[in-house]
Amino acid sequence: MADSKNEAAWKLLFERHQILKAIEKTGYYLITSTEINAIREARLMTKFDHQSQLPRLFAAHHLSILPVTRRNYLISSFNAFHPFEPDDDVTVHKIKFPSHIESLDFRNITSESTALNCAFITGIIQDFVNDDTLFATVNGRMSSSAFDFNVRCADGQTRNVAVKNAQIEIDAGYEGARSLSLIEAKNYIAGDFLIRQLYYPFRLWHGQINKPIRPLFLTYTNGIFQLREYVFEDFRTYNSLRLHRQKKYIIDEGEPPINLQTILDVLHRTSVVAEPNVPFPQADSFQRVINLCELLFDEKALSHQQITSNYDFDRRQTNYYSDAGRYLGLIDKTHEGGEPLFYLTDKGNALFQLDIKKRQLALVAAILAHAAFRSSFLSYIEEAEVPNKGKIVEIMKASHIYGVAAENTFRRRASTISHWINWIMGLIEA
């Protein structure tokens, strides 16, 4: 969901320019940056990296917006976003960090640029594209040049779009003996991405050099570098992309691998804490709990609106995942200008300064310090499988958790317990 200022500004623009009527008549509306700037800065009004960030008027009418020049944008029912494919079964490969490098701390990566530098100097990118002759050649903001393309739309139509000198940004480009790899990078987890971030750079360089252009997407969070390679099956069609391959990497710190005994040792060292007066977690992805803590560690504090507007969270998810961090004692909140402001506690800050393996085990301890999670985990160990929802609900009721009374609420929260136990067991290295 877009931020409240964007919501109000787009509502006014839609009313002032009768945008919905124009789209109903022609299928699109061309809006200029001058028209947008008359209400609010166009740069802020047109940046939607994820579908969840679209203003309500866009979402309600299945609309998206694409830049076509430096000063013009096209609004239509474009299928502009692509969901990330499942990755639970993707093997994590260990890779060594060069011992002579001192100016980059791989244990403290807080930006996309640092993640890219680390992925390159460790050979992760070279391994993924299977080319040891890579050189950094293109990056930064540049002009798209001129091209046109087809885009499939939510109304079932295919529309042709002409682009001329729109601004694009390439996070990193590496040319090797056989190809040019163009990378979009993010240091947070999302459910989808804006295809334009891969397609416009791809079209800029397609045909300009003789080598194939390889669009790659890099995400870095919680010590994991994940690379995905996409192909456009029809280079003239914006949303013809298909995942070609993906791979995960982690830097080998030389420590013994985590096994079941490691987890059990953490369990035995951890005492049960009293249930906090915080909503019991409804946040199935523990990776996203970690990622939110990473963002707070980097930014020091984020408002509810900043989390919702800048990352792939809707308002409810912001509540759920910040409450999950508060439940574990990692996040706290205050209020500033009437809006919640979230920050890491002393415990959270200390935890996210640890090496990755120590951090993972500290997170395990934070989870298993709560009776409902601990008893459910012990049931898993005894039965060699995650207990079913009915059993977890029984455990939750016996654990006297805060603020849950309705049966259907118990069952929803039970899902979080099973997912977090699976996250713990997923730490065990083969």
C-alpha cells in the first residue's frame, strides 16, 4: 500500500484528470511529471517496486504505471510485476571469503552495493554465471535509449508501449567472455518485483553488443546471497520472463556445521520466560522477521509508514511482523507524531552484531524460550514430525498465551509455530 501522502495525491490526480474515464475509453492515460509535480514530487509518486506499494486506486482497478520518457508516464492495466518463485528446496552452497580482504566486513552487510561487492570478490557471481573472466563494466543511472515493446494487461489485452530516453538504473553489470550480466539487487525479502527493473536495462543493451544479456536478481538477507537468472522468452514482450535458474550461497566462516545436537544444546541452555503482554505472533515467515530486524539494525528506527511504503509489507503485515519481533524481545516501539516508530532493543542490537551462525542460534534460543514454541518443538523431536494444528492448539492453550481466546485465532497462530519450527530445523546442515 502506498504511503498516505501518495494516496491523497493520486486520488486528487485521478479526479482532476478524469484518469479512469480516459482509461475506460482508450485503455491508457499518459501523465506528465509536470502534472504529477503540481501535487507532489513525481519521483516519490511513481516508485512502486512491489505490487503491495501501489495506491488503492491503482490496485482497485488493476492499474500500474511505467515511465516512457524522462517526463512522461503511462498508466494502464499492465501486468507489471512478477512473483518470486518458491525457493524452499534450493540448496545453500558455502563459499570462502578472501583472507586478504580487510576493508569489507562480510558479517556486516547493510546495503545492496556492499552485498554486490561481497558477491563479486568471493566469486559468487562468477560461479553463478559460470565465467571467471568477469569485469565490472556498467552501473548507475542512464538513459534507456529508444525501443518499443508489448505488454500483457490485466484486462486481457496486449498493448504496445514506446519508450524513449526514460531513466533507468543498473545496480551492477559484469561482462565476461560469453555474456553481459545485469543485476538488480535488494537487501530485503519480497514476494514480487517490478519487471521493469530487469526489462528496461535488458532492452537497452540487447543488440548493442554481440553477447547475450543475462538479467539477474540478487537478494541478500541473514547471510544468504540468492541469485536468480531470468530469460525473456520473447525479447519484445515485457512480461514474457521466465525463471531460468536460481542458487543460494553463504560465506563459510570455518565453524562446525549446525546439527540437531547443536539445536538441542541451545534448548537445554535456554530457560522459559514469562509470556509477554504482546500479541502472539501471526507471522509465518521467520525469515521476514529476521529481515525486518536487519532493516532496523541498519536504519536505527523506522516508522510504521516507512516499513509499509518502502518494503514489501502491507499495513497488516507491518503489524504482524513488528509484533513478532516485539514478542521475541528484539523490537520495541514508541510513538512519534502519533505514529508508531520501531527500533531494536538492546537485546536485538546485540544479537545482530553476532556472526551469522551465532546469530542463528541466538534466534533459536529466543524462540524456544517461549513455552508454546518449546513444547511444540519437543513434540517434533519425539514424533519426528511437526505436530498438527490440533496438537499445537492444545499446547498453546496450556501455555497461557496473551490475548488469544477464539478457536480460529488459535489455529491461525498455530500456523506460525509450525513454520518457525520448520525454520529451526532448516538450519541443520546436511
